[in-house]
Amino acid sequence: MNKPMTLRQLVAHARAESAPHVDVADKVLGILAAPRPLVSYRPLMWIASFSSAAAACLAVVSFLVARASTSNALSGMYEVISWAAQ
């Protein structure tokens, strides 16, 4: 464009245009009615179970190791945690 369009001209052009008629209902219904493949979530369930058990064991071990530590910075934090856990 050689001449820049003003905002009013752009608004006038936008209002003059109409949206194209598109009918996608049949295609969407066909996709929704298509049979879905069966997915077994059992392996994911076992992985999540073992991961949770391992995380719990590591949390207990880290708590015991930190409790045995003589660091003052950590001992204060663990005293608060043990007080809240009681």
C-alpha cells in the first residue's frame, strides 16, 4: 500500500467482510464416534507405586541421616519439623 490506512478505514473494511460459512459438525461427530484404542494403565500404576515407595524410603533415610548430623543449621530446622510432626 502506498497510502497508510487509517483506523477508521480498517474498521470499515472489517465490518464490511462476512465470515465464511463452514460446517464441520459431521466431521467432529465422526471423530468423537471413532473407537478409541484400549490403553492399559497398569504398568504406569506399578511404576507410580514403586516410585512412591522409594521416595518414602529415601525421605526416612535422609531424615535419619540429617538427625544424626551435628550441623547447627540443620538441627534447628529439624527440631521445628519434629515439633510440628508430634
